[in-house]
Amino acid sequence: MRFAPLALTLALAAGTLLAGCGTDNASTPATVATNAPSPFQFTQSAGVFYKDYTGPQRPAIDAVAAGGALVAATQTIVLDAKMAGPVAAGAPNYYVWGIDRGGAANAPFPDESAVSFNAVVVVTADAAGALSGVVNLLAGVPAQPVTAVLTAPDTIEVTVPVSLLPSTGLAASAYRWNLWPRSAVGGSATAQIASFIPEDALAPLVAR
């Protein structure tokens, strides 16, 4: 019974949002960020894949560390993710952060029932190592481009202005997130979502 809403939610969370950014979301060559990424809040061993995942178990979508921070001085949210291997390998690869801005009701993943969200930030990596990012509020409004860079061949940092993630009940400092890399978009979670970090939980933003 859970898979009907799952298909609709994932189409929004990883398909519609990519098209919704239009020509403004052109891929740009990945660069090394000038600021060091925030310390990762969560780490896990390589090879920890979503228990229901049936897709290719490649290192580029095997999350081994992730963190999220609110930078008060710039009013931005910075999300960092480290994979077990270079993100360009086997590309395109997709990195989705679900964001709970308050009252999130989407919780569509079998065996990850604590992962709920009402906005998503998605970074796409291509085979040349170019990254493009968007934020989507899942509310019928166009997706907006955001800046994503490589801080290492296996590590992504994406910066999202708080203004692009308006509150639905929580202060920005209380937003929560979860990261799920995908091998493809538009299909079922069990076929395409490789890993979650943190496992079956939402993580708070830390202050930076």
C-alpha cells in the first residue's frame, strides 16, 4: 500500500525537480570550494546499502559521511556528503537531501519510516565531474538552482540560501535533513536509492 504514494513522491523528489529548473540549471564544471566543509556529523562504513536496494552497488552512491550546517552570517544552509568513491564514476549519479522545514508528512521509504521531508535539494554529477544543483519545495513551484562544488573527488558541498527554503513551522536553525544518493531518477526507491545517512533518522543542522 505504500508504493503508490512512493512513486509520486519520488517523481517529485528526483525527476520533476530536475526538469523544473530549465535552462537556468546548466551544468558547470565542478570546482574545489574555497572554504573547508563542516565536520561530518555522521559517518558509516563503506558498503552499507539500503536494505531494500536492488540497483548497482557502486562506490559513487555509497554514502560514508554527511553533515549539514546553518551559516548564520550568510543565512545559508551548507550540506556536505562524502561517498566511498569519486562521484563521477558510473555517472550520472544523484544526491538528494530531504529537508523537514516543519510538519513534514512525506515518509515514503520502506524500512526508513523516520525519513520525512517537505523539500528536497538535489545535486547531479555527470561523468566529467560537473555538478548541478536545485532546490524544490514540492509545492508546484519551479525548482531553483543552487551552487554545488566538489571539495574532493568523492565529496560534494552544496550551499542553499535560507530564502529558498521558507519555513513551514520551524526556525531555519531547527530544520532537519537526510541524504539519499540515487543511481537514477524516476523509478522506485528499492531500485534506485542506494543508501541513507543517517539511517532511518533526520539530522539537525549544526551552527557554523
